[in-house]
Amino acid sequence: MFDERNRKVYIGQSENLKNRLATHITSPDEKIQNWDRAIIINDARNASQSDLNDENIRLILETYLVKLFKINRYKVTTVSSRKPSLSATQKTLTNSFKEEIILLLTRKSKITKILTERGDDEVYNDEVKKKLQSKGYAIGKWGKIEAIIDGKRTFLRPGSNKPKGWQVTFRGNKPTSFKTCLERGDGFLLMPRGPILLIPLNELRNFILENDKEAFNRDTIDIFVRFDEEKIAVVYKNTEKDVTDNAIQPFK
């Protein structure tokens, strides 16, 4: 259900659609009282034959939609529920549903970004903040591109998708610029992707200088962050550094 004006969305599931919608019309949830459109997803079968009669498939799709709308900058009023294990058949069905859902929501102009599910999907800004706080980090300031975490200046950079990985560019020569802070090793790089990376700039500086003593004589410095199956690596020139331990959540 969509509150178009406030860009809110609620994702739910029901065995009795008529009664559920009637409830939302007569006594809507306070989190999304002003909803004005509903998109209903089913497989055109009755309840006894529907693949959506499987609760595990519904739970996976609900969690998927929560993530999908978050990366498309909606305020999602639904909390992700448990993520059950699926059999091979359930995974095949779920993947088919996801493809159809993407097609539907794209055609309805509800989304422009899709989840890659490679372990490097972008994480919604507010979700990153909550995850950091839940891990015990002190947030002194929070913005779209900069923050203060544990008293240190932090640069939020999702990166640009390139063949080598997600490119992050350090530039600027002012005392507070991204490149100057890197050269001093002062602060953090926060990449809001996948398990969320929080990398001390002094670690990146040392890694860069080990491979290129003249790096800071140039106007810009480019690094690439690559999410492999078993690890996360920072790549500079032809050398890489394993930064999996800098993820604030487990990386699978």
C-alpha cells in the first residue's frame, strides 16, 4: 500500500484480501493512514493451489520487498520478518516471483533501482545509522555524505560501479577535504553496501603508500571495493587488501 504524497509504503500479506483491505480502509494503521493506492500480488490461483500459500515463500518476498523499496528511497513502515531456509523448489519459485515483481513495479514507475543480491546492494541511509547504533557506535552527527562516528569525521560513499569494483575517489586539498583526511589517516570511510563497511582512513592510507609512494602528489586517488563470494577487498592499482573484518555485519 502506497502513501504517494509522503513516499511511504506498507508491505503485508493476507489469506483474506477483502477483509484485510476493508480493515485498512475503515481503520488504517497510524503508520500509513493516508495510503491512496494498493498493488496486489498473486499468482491467479485460488488459495488451495497457489504457490503463495507457502508461508516461507511469502516471508522471503516480504523481506525482499522491504529491502527493494528502501533502496528506492521509500519510508517503509513494515519491519522485516524472519528469513526462513528454502528448499531448491522454493528458491526457484521465489526467484520467479522476484522477476515478475521487478517487472510490475518498474512498469508502474514505483522503482528505478533493483537489488542485485550479490552481497553489495546499497543500504538505506537511515538503516545504516540504526545498524551502527545497534553495534555500539556513537553517532554525533549524521548526514547523507558525512557523519561523526565515535568522534571521528566519516565520509559516506556508496561508490560508482566499475569493472574493478565500486570506485571511490579521494579529492581535494583543503584541510577538511576527503583526500586530505585520507593523507592524515584521520577518520573513516563508510561504504553503505552489503554488510556495511567502516574502514579507518589510516588503514587505507598505509595500504596506498605501500603500493605508491607518490600517490598524494596527484589531484585524485581512486580505490575500488570488490565484494567476492568469500571476502571483501579494496583494490588499488594491481594490489588488493582484504577488508572483510571491517564489515559491521557478517558477510556471507
